[in-house]
Amino acid sequence: MKQNLHPDYRQVVFRDRSGGLMFRTGSTMTSAQTIEYEGQTYPLIEVEISSQSHPFWSGRERIVDTEGRVERYRRRYGKAGS
């Protein structure tokens, strides 16, 4: 079997930027940021959407657009009915 083929699998903390939800899980993702969580230090992975902020799971309709796609669409095509 080949050595050093797979990335390291470790415990990391994911944090939802808009909702503030944090949870610890196993992942191969890496990060330079760390956070103290439940008495241990873990790598921190920031995410845009989680179950707390997603409209389907939270029941709240809200546009999360960090890259400006919605505004670019509105500028290009205008509002409906205008």
C-alpha cells in the first residue's frame, strides 16, 4: 500500500458566519485559524450556510449573497414588471 497518499483525517470545528452555529466533526479540510471548543483546540473552518441559516431548514426566506450575484442580476435584467 502506498504511504502518504491520503490527507490527514482530524477533528475540526465548522462555524456558520451568518448564524453563529458551531459544530465539531471529522474532516480532511485544513485551516490556519484555530478555536478553543469544549476545552480543546481545533482548526476552524468558516462556512457561509449551515442548517441554522439555510432557508429550507430554518423556515426563514433570506438571500445570502456574498459575491454580489443577485445585485448583478438585478442590474443586468432589472426588476420584474418594470
